[in-house]
Amino acid sequence: RMNAYGLQQNQDGRTYHLWFQPASGQPVDGGALDPDQNGSGFAMATDLPGLDQGKAVLLTLDASGAKQPGETVVKADLPQLKPTLPKPGPQQQGAPQEPGQARSGTDTQQMHQSGK
């Protein structure tokens, strides 16, 4: 979903469009924004590539039914995302190593001894 504010009503028949520019390939149309009387509008698209595959998001003024971005009004470059994995930490002392595995006997023995 993209929200935009401060848009002007167009009198020349062009419409605002959201475009997703992937790192490689052609831009993908994310939909038209129809600003209200306050200049606010939004577009929502579900079939876009993942954010990590993107280069930029564009807001353009296009002729109706455009297949490519027209006049760029706003361009937002996307950060280059890299997957990260958590670093393995030291095993917690006394914790099971795998689901369903029992703890060491010291915890169990202490509980039984305190209950006498």
C-alpha cells in the first residue's frame, strides 16, 4: 500500500500511478492513485515482487492505460537488503538441546530433595 499526500487534481486526463522498479526487468504497475479533494490518495497492489528484489518505487503521471511509467513525480530508491541469520550463541546451561529432550539430572534431583 502506498499513501500520497499533496497531490493535485489533473485536468489533462493523466492519472497518478505507483510503479515498482525491480533490480532487473521492466517496471511493474502497482495501480492508480485517485486523489480526493484534499490531495490524498492511495494505491494497493498484491502481485509485486518482494521488496528485496526492488530498486525503486515511482509515483508518475501517466496517460490512462499506460504500460510504462510516464512523467516521474516522486522516486524513492529502495535500500539493498541482504538476508541475515542470527549468530549461533552458546548453549544455555541446563536447557534441552532439542525439543522433547530431558534436562540434566541435577535440576530434577534438587526438586526431589527439597520436597522431602
